[in-house]
Amino acid sequence: MKKIFKKFTALFCAMVCSFGGVVGFSACEKDTLDGEAVVCMPDGAPALAMAKLMHEDTEEDGITYRVVKADAIASKVSYENHEENADFCIMPLNAAAKLLGEGDRYVMVGAVTHGNLYIVSKTETKYTTENLSSLIGKKVGVLQINNVPGLTFKTVLNNCGVAWTELKNDGTVAEDKVNLVAIADATALATTEAECFVIAEPAATAQAKNGFKIVGDLQALYGGENGYPQAVLVGKKEIVEVHTLWMENFIQNIADGAEWLKTATGEQIVAAVNGHLDSTLGESSLKAPLLKTEVLARCGVRYVAAKDCKEAAISLLQSFVTINPKATAVPKDGFFWTK
């Protein structure tokens, strides 16, 4: 009954806002929700964006946070019965655009991370846009080669005019291209022969114990110090567009989270995440000893409203589509929330 009432309330208020002019709109700016909001996010760096809110979570705040396996996040917005889906969800930009880019059910509220991908190697060579061509004829291990890490690295190579290929099962190395090798996670560094690897923080720093150093910053290689929209927050359209006062407070708390990370201890951060794990997860992949200030800074946690990163998001997605049309889509204008 609560779900039915909530849906009716949102629909009624949306109608009033549409036909009631300025007075009607003011009446619909709500500072509370009609029930509990469910916020889902994948484990790892995206969960850092919500760590402050989870640290301060109470039974009475009207929000339930759930940290799930990364490969399960798409399911949280894909149920046929829309009421069963998460109210808000943090997702990779490419997945959000592909699944929700029509903007009819969810809208992109903002980007919450802006890249945490780095090149690690046991050599001393530092990679910039000027010398990426030195990888031609060599092998590079790439995390999630068909998703954001791989698509971003391929985009960087394309932008630098460096040819690449994915190494096939026969293992024949192309002498005139960079040879990309798919790796499942950072543990593969120990068993994969390659000149260097593209992996994510905090795992990149963790590999120091195995003799690896960070020798390249994909964010800088792509577009300078601002990186690119990587993980984005999407919200149900009927909530975002009606509960505007509530949204203002929610967004401000998310934005404040980046500053909180600068003073929070690794133990506080991991405890916050572990306290909101989905039943399918035993513990977070985040480890307290690794979450030092400099490592957290390399995770790219920063809130930018959708209207302010729309062009950057579309540009990146267009690059991804050029590489693999099945990997994502360029969303419609209505996908980007303009408040």
C-alpha cells in the first residue's frame, strides 16, 4: 500500500506542477520522501562517494544504503516492476547511458567519481601523451578491457594516434601496435607477462608490495587534471523532479563527502562500507591501511552536477561508441538532470 501511495503522490504532484504554474510548482517542492529511499552502489571506489553518508546513517534518516558486487549493479535498475528498482544508483557512465539513456525512468543527477585508473610497471618509464607510442610491439595488461578501464585506455591511445589491438588466443604479438591483454583483477599481475598494466586505485597502490610503481595517470592522459565522468549517480525521475528540496540536501551531503574523505581514517571509511554490504558480499574490497590521503585523492571522488559535466560525458561516450557500439550509447538530452 505504501508503494502505491508513494507512486500516486508523485504522479499527482507532477500533474500539479505541470499545470499549476509557479504556485503549483512551489507547492510540489518537497523536503521529505513518501517512504524509504534505497541507494545502491558497487563496492570499491564508487562506494567512497557515499562513505560519509553511510558513516552518518541512522534508522530515522529515511535512506537505506546497499553496497553490492560490481557486476550486480545493473540489475538494481533493471527490474520490470519499476517499484522494485533502487531509487538511486551509482553506476559506470557507460552502463548508465546504455540502460537508462532514454531518460524516461531515471535521470543522471551527477558524476561522483572522475577516474581512478593508473598504469603500473616495474620499470622506471613514466608514460605521457608524448611517449605512449613506445608501447608499440609490447603487451599491456588491462583491467575490464571491455568496460570503462579498457574503453578509456583505448580512447587515450586513439587520441594519441597510437594503434592498438587486443591480443588473441594464439598469443601472436603485433609488432606495429600496442597489444592489449585482458586481466580480471590485480592478482593477474603476478601471472601475466606484460610491459605494464592498467588497473584502478586503491589496487594500484597495493601492488607496491610486489615491486610495481604508478608510472602513468589515465585521467591526465585523457584530459588533464579534471579527468572524466566515471561513476555517476542516477535517480528515479519521479523522485528527482518532485522532491526538489530533499534533493538539494541529499546532493549537498554527497558533495561534502569528498571533503570528509580528507580527514576520515581508513578504518572509519571501511567500517561505513562494511556496515551497508549486501548479503552477497562478505566484506568490502576496500582495505583500511591503503586508504591514505594520497590514495584517496587518486580515486577521483568529487561531485559534479549532470548539467555541468554533460558535455564531458557525451564526449567520452562518443569515443566509447566509436570503439565498441555495443558497450554504451549516447543518451538523450532528457537523461541529464538540469537543476
